[in-house]
Amino acid sequence: MNRVAVDLPVEDAPSAAARVPDDGRLAVSGFGSVGYPKAVPLALAESTGRTLSLTVVSGGSVGDEIDTALVEAGAIERRFPYQARPAAREAVNARRIAFQDRHIAGLGDEVVSGGLVAPDVAVVEALAVGEDWLIPSTSIGHTPAFVEAADRLIVEVNRAQPLSLRRLHDVYRPGRPPNREPIPLTAPNARIGESRISFPREKLVSVVETDRRDSPYAFRDPSSTDRAIAANLSAFLATEIARNPAFASSVNLQFGVGSLGNALMGELDGVDVGDRTVAYYGEVIQDSLLDLIDDGTLSVASATSLALSAEGQDRLFEDVERYADGIVLRPADVSNSPEVIRRLGVVAVNSALEVDLYGHVNSTHVGGTRVLNGVGGSGDFNRNALVSVTALPSRVRGKGVSRIVPMVPHVDHTEHDVSVVVTERGVADLRGLGPSERADLLVEECAHPDDRPALRAYLDRARGRGGHMPHDLETVFDWA
Amino acid sequence: MNRVAVDLPVEDAPSAAARVPDDGRLAVSGFGSVGYPKAVPLALAESTGRTLSLTVVSGGSVGDEIDTALVEAGAIERRFPYQARPAAREAVNARRIAFQDRHIAGLGDEVVSGGLVAPDVAVVEALAVGEDWLIPSTSIGHTPAFVEAADRLIVEVNRAQPLSLRRLHDVYRPGRPPNREPIPLTAPNARIGESRISFPREKLVSVVETDRRDSPYAFRDPSSTDRAIAANLSAFLATEIARNPAFASSVNLQFGVGSLGNALMGELDGVDVGDRTVAYYGEVIQDSLLDLIDDGTLSVASATSLALSAEGQDRLFEDVERYADGIVLRPADVSNSPEVIRRLGVVAVNSALEVDLYGHVNSTHVGGTRVLNGVGGSGDFNRNALVSVTALPSRVRGKGVSRIVPMVPHVDHTEHDVSVVVTERGVADLRGLGPSERADLLVEECAHPDDRPALRAYLDRARGRGGHMPHDLETVFDWA
């Protein structure tokens, strides 16, 4: 297959970048820090004599060419829905960039309906492009929606991404509301689409050729705390899988993005699941999932991004054929779809910055004010999972600060969306309990022993003031 | 049709009540304060010589026979997922009842999988019952799931509810995860089920006959503030409907439960929708919806409950045939399904207690501690709607207290789930804005003019401390 069909408007990156208006609304491919366009954003960042004030919407996190280079060039004015690079984070927290944190599942609809942003240009990385189609690269993310919504399309064909990756893609495009059909996906391994994204041929204005690798995540090695959390989580999962009639013959699991999620997945092969089929239905493929596919623990892994480390990418790229039956990449509005997550009865495991006594979770804002990355898909899974687990260390590493607090200063997941909390200390199954019962369980099972006396003292004080969910608002952020 | 098939185990209410264990886990019909069982709960409340410690799960709110009589008898130990009577509220806030507030959409799955509670007895009001089927009465709620989950079934056949109501019912039961099919509903007026709920004949242990009316809501007359909110909402809806390509030919609306929602719906006929079809896809039918069906504003109203006032019930009951094509009643796991709400691109309008500067919404806990009713379906609609509107007065009536606050002390709907805020003062369209921009808009457009100086002063103080979402935690609950 030719990477670039004949007669397409191939040009260099600076020429393509010149097509983006100074105040352009850019929709870019990319999710899990892979599959994002590289040459055109870099050319934009390096362009001289222009004053750029771009709006940039991506599927999820992207690499340094966008969230470092363009940010440091002062070219981004507005950014959605997620960012995970220090330069972008710093600019967002200094309020130099107006950032709106969005759930992943609804983003495609929001962009297509013009509710969040109406993009004028989509810049999309592809394995190959024809006159009215393209094949996405290492992530699919919201690229199908962005291509549909944008007036014009610039495609970066990246020869560093193996063409064989198309074997993994299953592009299904949900229709537009209010007259759309159900998403016909009823099993994690099912394929309901094709490898290509189609578009009207007049939309394609530019093709740029590159061979630049993704700059993906680096995962840290699991710590002893990670391993202790994993052991508690494994024990809970084994019990729940044995008890819950929904898991009588199969279990569909999701784990959140990041080093803790990667570490927790790494311990999954130790969970006794009997003869049940175990599948991963999540948003990203991280390195430890490759091991679980290799050793047969997982029957299939379905996601929207190959969010692998550079080593993980090498491992996959060298042997795509072997993984082609075990990995499916879908658009983010399918991978994160509340419809599908509920249908499949997913067990979701996501991390957090802190949890409060009544089960509300902060996963985005340090101190309630400084955003880290964004809510990402954690809300899609926590809300819609049949069982949602929040896994986190009881304390901030090396700081002696409790992650179990009286009230989180920013709520991403409400008390209604959190079934179970797991720390390295233990497990609190919050289901069916009133707030006061939940608080006791979280303090006694999940908090660090050295933090328990202060938490108990707060609870005593709060309970003296009465109410279903007792608080002492005067000291709630100054409780220790 | 016979109300009660021959050879069924008919008995009086005290005999049926004696079948409920002292520590029984009861799943009861009822939603929107109608369609709940009346005789058996009253008999339980009046039983002598028993010490009851019941767990009671309902679909939504129920009447005084349960949430007053049983509560005052001290018979309820644990209550899910919603309550709306003063006696229950008081007991919950005094922590005499352990109450867990739950979203409506997932409740059926939670009960069937035993995650929240595994009911031993379902007590269900019906229009009629056969040996392996029943027809629900004025609400469907989670009755299909409860009948499936419970070991035993007690049916109250209520002759005060007209048999003709069965014309409204469309009972579709989603399968059990993880191997279930899409919910095949693609339009608000579609019918995908039948009027009956089926069960294994051995489950039915008792039939009780009653003729006691529901004790439903009373709606207050719209205030001048309600009308001003409605005028601002109407202006926003007209603009959005004209702009949004999703609403090119039809609009599906939802309005929340209560007097404000009822008042807002009452003004809907004034919105210019061109020649678009307008349907209601929500969880309850309130009185003003009958007017909108009568005058042709709505093509259909789909919900899970006839949450009408007593007068509204009379009006409907006298003329069920006339409304039979315009009203569909569904199980709550269809009416509130994230799958269907997203598919249909619903515009959701829900009220709240207060909204904070960054768009987080408290709809349940006064002062962060005293629960009012519960989150109900507001989360199902706010999260999954294509456009979600929070409508509320700028101040607490008669108290001069702002409902726009620096930080809500309880979050039910996060910043990610709220598109637009409407008060009697104006409209804040928060889409695509960073937190700091959202705060300015809410203060200047939605807050009461007399509250703006103090809110601006708080914002100045908070911004001095920096961050993406600035706060001054020392004064955040003591800001004025």
C-alpha cells in the first residue's frame, strides 16, 4: 500500500502551517501522548513574524511538539480537554492558557455540535492517506469526530509508525443525535467498523510527510506501596468476582492511565478468576497489558490509544501481527462510551489525588487550585462502571500528608460514583453505607495509622454539628 | 380484564406484612411519589409486638405510607436511593436512618447484582396481577429490576388506579451485563416493550387488594422569580436550538422534578422552535406537561412516573385514552439511561441549591451537611445531555443569601457536567471557557447585583493566590 495516494497536495510542514489562521481553532489527533501530529505543530511553533492565538482541542494528551513547543512559543490561547506536559500545566496554572477540562466520552459530540469549539482545521497523524480517507496511527482518540467537524484537513503521514498497525483499528462513527442508532458493540473483542476514516475529498488541503517517533509516557517502576495497593486490590477483585452474578463467566476490566495503573495491571495475573474470561475494556494500552496478553491472562484489550513507553512501542511494532487479534483500537467515543461501559458491566480501577471521608474524589487539582492533567476518562469509567474502584496511596510520598481528607477541595467524582476505595493499608467497600459509616470505614481501613487520630477528631467535631454528612466547615481545610 | 387472576394467594395487608422479616430488605415500587405500595407498608407500621429494622429501596420518592408512617414507627434502618418526605429527611439528617443517595440510572443493575442491597421481598403496586405477570400502576421506576432481584413478591392491586393506564406502559428490561444487547430505543415515542412485568410464578407469595390513592406532590404556583428564570431560559433555548446543528429538525427536552421545573415547563410554549418537533424525554410527567401535550407543543412525553398533583391525576385518569398516544411510561433504567439520553441528544434543565464560581453544583445538601431529597436523576441527565442547563434563583427566597457561592460545600454535578447556568438575572454559557472566565460570567450575569461586590472581592483574593482554579481556602466558606 502506498502511504500517500498519487495526486494529493503534498507539501512541507511550514507550507502546511501557513494554512492555519493566526487565531485558528485546531483539532489535533492524539491520545495517551501518542498519535498526535508533530511536524505541523513544530513548524507553527517555529514560524516567524506571526502572532498566534490558537485554540487547540485534542482527543487526550499529546506530546512535546504541541504541549511544550507551541506553549513555549506563546501560541496557544485556549486548550481542551486534557494536557499532561509540564509546560502546558504551568501555563494553564498561570492562567496564560484558558483550559477547560472535559470528560472524554462526550467530546466528539461537543465538537461536532459546536458546543465546545467549532474547529476550522483538523491536523491529523496517519499511517496512510487517500483522496477521501486516512488510516490513524498509534491512537484514534477523537480523530473521526474532528475530521467530521473541521472545515479543512491537514494530514501528517508518519513513516515511523508501522503500516501494519492498521490491523488494530476498528473505526466506528456514532451518528449525530438525535436520530442515531445504538452503538452495536456487545463484546470487548467485537469489531464493528473499519480501519479507515472517510471524509469528503474537498476537505483535504494538505499532506505532510514525517518520520518522527511519538514522545510517549515513561512509566516508573512499581514501588513497595504500589505493590501493597495491588495486593489489596487483587484480594478485593477475587472476592467480588466470585460473589457478583454479573461476573459468573467473564469480567471486563479498565485501569486508569499512569504508573500506578500500569503497576496494578502488572499484578493482575495473580488474581484467581477461576475459568472466567478476562478482557480489558479501557481507554489506553499501557506496557503491562502486553505482558497480560502474552501470558494469556487477557483474552483481548480494547482501547483508543497505544499509550506505551518507547520500549513498549518497539516491542509492539516488531510484532504487530502477533498482537493483531488481541488488541482493538476504537474511537474515544466508543472506548469511553457510557453506553458500552454499562452494557459490558466494566470493573473500573482509577487513581486519585485524594479521597474525602464521604467518598468524594479529587483527581485533578492539587490543593483544589492547581490542575495536574485533567479528568480524562476517569469520569466516564467511574460513573458508568458496575463496580468502580479508586486506588491510591494513603499518603503523599515522602511528605507525610494524608490523601484521606475531611473534604476534597475539588470534586471530580462524587460520592455516588465511587464504590470501593483501596490503599496500601486496606479496602473500604462503601456500597450500601450511609456517609457516617463510610467515614469510619475509610479512616479505619484506608488511612495511614498515623493520620487516624486527627481524622477521628475531625469526625467527632463534625458529628457534633449534626446532619446526614457532618462537617465542621470552619476547620474543614485546616483539620490536622 | 380481571384485576386479580383466579387462584392467586389473596390475603389482607396484615397477613402480607407478616411475611416480611423483621430485618427484611424490601424493594418497593414507586417513583415521583406515585405508584408505591400503600397497604402493606401501613400494616407493617401498625404491626404490634415486632421490632423492625428494615432496609427499604425504592425507585425514587414514595408517599407517606412508607417515608412517614414506617419512619415514625422506627421501622427503617437503611434507605436507598431517594426520599422526599419531612419525616424521612429528619431521620436521615439525625442519622437514625443510614441513607445512601444514588443515581437513578444504575440502581437496577446495582440491585440485581447485589452491589447495593440484595432484596428478599419486593412489594409492588399493580393495576392487575396474573400468576406470572403484573401491570405496574402510576409509575414503573425500578419495579422490573426489583421483581427480578427479590426472592419473593407481594403485589398490591390498587383499584383506585384506572386499569386503562396500562395503555401508557412500555416495559423493556435491559439484560444483565456483561452479555447484553443495546437498548433498542431510538426515538422518544418508540415502544420497545410491553405493558406487563413477567416473573417466575413461584415468586408470587401474596396479593393484597387496595383502593387507596397516591399521596403525590403539590406544586406551588410560579413566583415572579420563576417566571423571570423561565424567560431567560426560553431566550437561551431559542438561540441554542437555532444554532446547534443537532437540533435542526427536532429537540428532546428534559426538566427536573419539582415546582421550578414544573413552572419552567409551563413557559415552554413561548419558545420559538420553528417547525421542529419537540419531545419530552425525562423521568417524570408533571402537571404542566399535560398542558403542553394538549396544546400540541409536545409530540410525546416519555418518563417513568406520572408525578402529577392530585388534580393532575384526576385530569389524566378521566381521559387516559386521549393521552395514550402522547405519554409513554418506561422503566427508570430506560428513562434515565445514559445510553438513550446521549443517543437522543437531550437538552436537560435541572434546578440546584447553589452553584459555585467554577460551575460545580450542589443539588442535595443544605450547608453541605443536611440532605434534602437526593441527587435523583439530575446526574443522569446533567452528565449525559448534549446541553445541560442548571436553573435556579440567584438568592434563597426571603433570606438575601446568594446561591452563587465561591465553593459549594457539597458537589453533585462537577464543572464538567454543567454547560449553562440560568438565574432570574441572566444566562451564563460556560462552554469553552476556562475557570476564571466562568467565574466572571457567573458573577456578572447570574448573581444578584447586591452579591456581586462580595463575590468579586473573593475572586480578587483567590486570584492573588494563583492557580488554574483560584481559591482562598481560609475564607472560602466565610466569604461575604
